[in-house]
Amino acid sequence: SNQFALDFFKGLSPEKAEAYKIQEIFDLFLIVSYTSLSFFSFKCFVHTKTRAIWTSFWPGTFDMIETNLILFNLRNGATEASVYGLGIFTLLKWVSGLILIAVFLRHLIRERVVR
């Protein structure tokens, strides 16, 4: 909930907030890495010309928004308005990740059946 996120950010000591910032900056590199890997894996293993390949960017996009919201709150201090939507983007990240896996598996299974 928004209140949980607000309480979490406000409860961080300056040292823990700084450590969390560093962790989130590393997370940005991880997001780029796993998004690239999922895109190229999809491109290599799923031989399709459909728009389904673009689903590989959804989790990373939502994760990037979530991470930037976290960094914003760490830098500027959390308010009710600034934590609003954080949970939504977290949920969208995970749901889109599951959709990506389902689409990937569906195409892999379909290709194996055709061969």
C-alpha cells in the first residue's frame, strides 16, 4: 500500500537510504541487462515476425519506472504523492514478466509442434 511505502522510506536512516540508493543504481544496470537478454533470447529462439517480441521490453520498462520512483523518493523525501503508483508499477513489472514467459513458452512450444 501507499502508506506502507511511505512509512518504509520515512523509516530509513540516512546511512540505509544511501545504501538503498546505491543498490537501486546497480538495479538500473541489471534492468538493462535482463531486458537486453530477454529481447535477444526472444529474437534468437522465437522465430516470429509478430509484435510479440516487443513484450520482452514490458517488464524492464515497468521496472525502470519503479526504480526511478524509488530513487526519486530516496533523493527528495517520500510524500504521499510521490509514493502513489509505486505498488502499481511493481505489480505491472511482475505480471508483465509472467506474460513474457507465457508468450515465450507459447512460441517455443508452437515452433516445436510445427517442426
